Amino acid sequence: MIWERTGRCWRMRWRAWEWMDTICILDGRLCAVWMHLILMCIWRSMSMVMRKATVMRKVTVMRKVTAMKMVTAMRKATGMRKVTAMSMSTVMRMARMRWSRHPHPHVHRNLHDIYHIIDRLDSNERVKEMARTMFRIVAEAESKAHGLPVEQVHFHEVGAIDSIVDIISAAVCIDNLGVEDVVVSALSEGHGHVHCQHGVLPVPVPATANIASSYGLKLHFTDNDGEMVTPTGAAIAAALRTKDRLPSSCRLLKVGMGAGNKVFKQANVLRAMLLETSQEEDRTMWVLETNLDDCTGEMLGLAMEMLLDAGAADVWYTPIHMKKNRPAYMLSVLCRESSIEAMEEIILTQTTTIGIRRYPTERTILERSEIQVETSYGPADVKVCAYKGRTFFYPEYESIRRICREQGVDFQTAYHQARMKAEESRQD
């Protein structure tokens, strides 16, 4: 529909192919009836915008004064007394300008609400646990900043849908790639102030500073004006980081890069590299040791169980005599460098020691794999090791133990049959 002027008369003409592009022609001398029709067109356009902005199916109230303000704004924006052509896309843009301050409702979620969203994910438990850890880190930082219990902390920017997607996407990515260890370099941060729902805050904002302080994240301050490390990014880095430095030797598999929207003096780019450690790196392990002369047998047993559950390669006790001729035990733990911190925490909290020794050690390991064989007593897991062309088969203790308990057979018979089945499977 368009308006055309012929002499002193105005007439309305329909053009179906122009309806979506042309709404009307405005003139200061239009009569009230024409202005009413024009306002109806504007109301309809504004209604469509408000439906998207407020997620409502129907906008029932639109005052005429609002439409008049929009017409005035259009005239001022174009610098013309007469708006000769106004496309629907222009009206939509003006409407977005009108409501740009609140494009979507602010939703304040607490940690329980976030956990409820995560629990409904169609994903595995590892992804969910990583996502929970990231949000818990943010909640603890906000709790410290506001002086409130974690349960009473309400997320603002981090509670928005885009931040939830960012965190869960990072967890899904790490899980899909099968990454075991993550090395996080120093995070470049800017200076100055930022505007948020809490007002004007210094950079780094309190939540980011608390996360970096609590989890040992290194910050590299630059002369860029603005925030470069957000609480969401700091939480992801803190939750995923397992090592402080890159391995001495590795193979670079893939490289991914992502650019931010903000423009700084340096490139606003985050780079991720997927590395595969060499066999030399796998040979290097760490030994943690401590002497214990005042621990009970129950404490020692529990400490060993917890260390093995946390990923220790091996744990053992050695009887020793300490000063003042005291009988004691030396606790030794074999682990990877990335597990040292977790191992030391267990030792310091679950035993009576007040200090731990540690040193690197080299080891020679055989190529190994696991297979499952079918015996007359049921399935059994067997470890297969190879060395210089020779192959060795070692049935797993837990499988043999289960067979003995369920079938009432002796250990040697079950062990021998599982080993023979494994050798036969390799020959076939």
C-alpha cells in the first residue's frame, strides 16, 4: 500500500510486491484519517518488535503518544520536516533503538537454579560436573565479594543465557576432545573501569580478582583500557587448569583461535592448542614421601584408599625407625606432575604429617592394553603387555576375585583359564 498525491488529492494504491518495503508517505498536511492509518501501520510494526523483545505473543496496549514519539524521532533522525519514504526495516531499527536499553528481561539466577539447568542437560556426567565446578567457582568469588553465603548469591551477567552457554560449551568441548590435562598461560588483563549492574567497578572486577587469587591464575597486566578477563573466562580457566607449564616435548595436533569483539592495541585473540605428549614425557613421574610415627593403622589405610582413588599410580608403606628409636612408616606415592597438588592435599589432611618430600623419577614401561575373554566361569579382563616381540598376559585381580566368589572356584584355576583364553585369542 502506498500513498500518491495527484494535484490536491491523495489516493491509496496497493502494490503487493511493495507492501513489505514501503509503508506510507508522511506529510505535515495529512488529515486526521490519514494520520490514523499511518499510526496503525507504526503500531503494527512496534507490536512486532515488542513481541520479540518481551517474548509475548500479543501486545495489547500501545498508546498513541508512543507512536507520535516514534514519528518525531524519525523526523529528527533524518533531519527532514517531511519523511518521504519509510521502509519497514527502518521502523524496526528505530524501534530497536527505543528499547535497546532493555533488549531482554534481566533474569537473576542463584547456584541452585544453574544446577537445575545443568542437570537437565542431555550429556554425560563429566560435562555436567565440569559445568557445575565452573559456576561454583564464580559463586564462591561473588560470595566473597558481596559478603554473603554462596546459597544467597544471585548471578547477574554470569546468570544470563549467553554465559550459561559459554560455560557448558567449554565443558562439552573439553569432553569431546578427550583432553586430560590443560595448561593455562598468564591471562592478559587491562586496566581502568567497567560499567555493570553493580555500577562502575575497577579492572579486574572483584569476582575475577577473587578467582585469580583463590586458584593461582597468573595475570599479565597490559596498557589496554578495559576488561580483558571476565569472571566467566577466569572460572573456565580455573576449573580446567591442571598444569602450570607446557611439557618439555610434545606433538602439536591442532590449533584453534577465537577473536573478541572489543578492539585493543594488541590482538584480542584467544588461542588453544591440542598437544600430544611424547613417550619420554610419560616416563617421568614424581615420588612423594613422608615419615609417619604417630598415625594409627586405620588412618594409614584410609589415606592409601583416598590416594589411589584420586589417581595415584601407586601407594606403598615402608617400615622404618625414626629418631628416638621410634618405629614408623614411610608413605610413598607415585604420581604424575599434574596430580601433585591433589596428592599433597590428601596426605596433609588425612595423616599427621607436617611436611612432604618430592622428587622426579624415570621409569621404563611396557606397551600395554586390556582385553576381555570369555571363560567357562564368565567374562574376565586381561592385561596384555609387549616387550621386544614377546607378549605377556596378566588376568586382572578384580575379575578373578569376582569369579571365585560367584562360581566357588579356586583362584589358581580361574587365573589359569583366563590366561589361557587370552593366549588363544591372540593366536587366532
